[in-house]
Amino acid sequence: MRRYKRRIFCFEPMSDFLKTVAERVVIYDGAMGTSIQKHNLSVDDYWDKEGYSEILVLSRPDVIRGIHESYLAVGADVVETNTFGATSIVLGEYELQDKVREINIAAVKLAREAANSFNGTKRFVAGSIGPTTKLPSLNHISWDAMLAAYEEQALALIEGGVDVLLIETSQDLLQTKCSIAAVFDAMRKAGKRLPVTAQVTLEATGSMLLGTEIGAAQTALETYDIDIIGLNCATGPREMNDAVRFLCHNSTKHISVLPNAGLPQNEGGRAVYKLTPEELADFHHRFVTEYGARIVGGCCGTTPEHIKAVVEKVANATPAKREVGPIAAAASASSLSGGTRIPTSSSTTSGTPPTAVAIIGFPCDIASMMALGVPSVSEGRTKTSMPCIN
């Protein structure tokens, strides 16, 4: 396993994207998949690869460009490329693994064309990097194989000209680390430093799919030279509230929040999201003004109407001031007693400054996970098990 090298870019000027984040609230777009479904596309539109929406950047670029424009028209600052599943890992399930570069560059081109068609405030393009369909912690794939796949995608997104690299919907902390290592390898090879966002996904239980709680995830990711830590997918803003507050109170990074439009409900065999635009906007207003989040938007089930409401409610809001310093912590203490954050005494006999230690029990072996009742995940996840339908 290659070691991740920190601080590989010296004296890089702050990007326009990070300058904007430092100045005001930045608002992402909403769901891509939800908008695609409204077009009632045929199998022919998918080039007989039904269900693989990333192919639409080649087969129906007009649809994808139009979706980007629909979010920009209501005031979104950022549009995500339609590349959530555009690694060779996912493409290989559709026998398209040789089209990684073509699909990613085409997706960036469409998003950039849409962004550039709007005058006034600068709009940004985020390169979406999803979790693939494999979990390295469960030996679905090796570190090196996943690293190579992520690096290939990141290189294409950088070549295409994205403004920020967005690692999203991370359900396995090892996968998150691998994707971070890969994008920094890619940036080193490309000779270009871009802002990097890492967003994890918490289930309704409050932890990631393999049992990692938000304190462990934040502690593990805090040491990387990423610029933004956040949450997206799986649940709505109501369920994310405590985790958003935790990140804002404990992370030294900017915080992003892109929730679903509530928890999905099964109606006629389809996932239906019931959170209204006004409700999403109200939650985001709290995240910004009470907790200090600076990047908000939407994931599965959110529409241009949701983002329009968020823009109207939050665009001119003043984020709460956050004063967070580095905290000594451990992401794993090889403990099976559960996660507990234990601050030290406020004074010490040695006179050294007090620190805080996060003792977080996250079993790394399958036997311990099974003993603790961590939900099992079947080997060799299929292409229908992509965790985010967006």
C-alpha cells in the first residue's frame, strides 16, 4: 500500500472556489438522477446500458446540459458533473471500462458550458467521484485496484477542467481514504492543486454503513490536506442535524451539507421523497446561521424547486462564526466498548495544556464486526446496489 504524502503543493494561491466559500455561503445543485427520471428516457437513450445514467453525457448531452442549466437558473453556485459512477470499477459492469476518460471529460464539458452560459456571479463545476460498488474493508476490492481506478477518474476530471474535486457518498472509511490518496496522486501527476471535498454518508442509525460514527470519520479525515468535510445522501436534513453540528463544532475544515429530500418512501415500487423545498431551506438556514456550515445543497430527491428555496433563504445569510482548533484524537482505539469522546481534566499537574482524546471503538476485522452486529454486506455488490440513486 502506497503511503499518502501530505503537503505536496507549496505556495499554491487560494482557488476562486475557496475564496468564495470564505466570503459567503456557496450553494450546490440538487439531484441529477431525480431530474433524469422526469425525462422518461428510453433504452436507446442509454445505448442499451439502461440504468447507467453517466452514459447520457455521450448519448443525450442535451438532457444533461439542460439539467445543469435548470439548477443554475434558480441560483445554484455549483453544478456537479454527471460522473458519480464514472470509474472503471462501475463502467466495467457495463463493459464500458475503456470509456473512463471520454465520459469524464465529456461530463465536465457539459457542466462547464452550462456554467459559462450564465453571466454575473461566477459559477463553479465540481467533479463528482462516487463510492463505486465495492467496499475495500470487506475485501470486495484491493486498495491498489481501487486507488488506480480513482486516480484514472480524477486525472480525467482535472484534464476536463473542474474547479473542485468532490468525493461523495462515502460509506466505507477505507474507501474514503483511498479516494483521497488517489486524487492527490492525480493532482501531483497533473501538476495542479484543486480544492478537495470529502463527504461521508451516515445511515439512519447515525453511522456509516460499516459502523463508523461521525467522530471517528472526522478524526480520521481531519489529518488529510482536504479542504472541506461534509455529509450527503442516505437521509434528510433532520436526521443529519446532530452530525452537522458535531462537524461544525469539531472540524477545522469548511463544512458541506447536501442531504436528501428526507427519507425515501416506497410508493408503487418507486422511492418518493416528501421533504418540501421550504423545509430543506429552513434546515439549511439553521446549519448556516447556527452551526456555521458554508456549503449547502441537495442530494437524492431534491429538485430545482428545492434549490431555489435554499437560494432565497440562505444565499445572503451570515454563517455562524466557528473557532475550532486542532484536537488530539484517535480514530480507533481498538476498543469494543463503543464510541466515547472523553476530554481530559481542565488542569494538569505537569502544567501542559489540556487536550481532548476521542476514544472510538471501530472494529477493523470482520469477526468483531459480526460480533457487534454491524450489518453484513453481501460479497460482490451488483451494479444495482449503487448506494446513491441521486
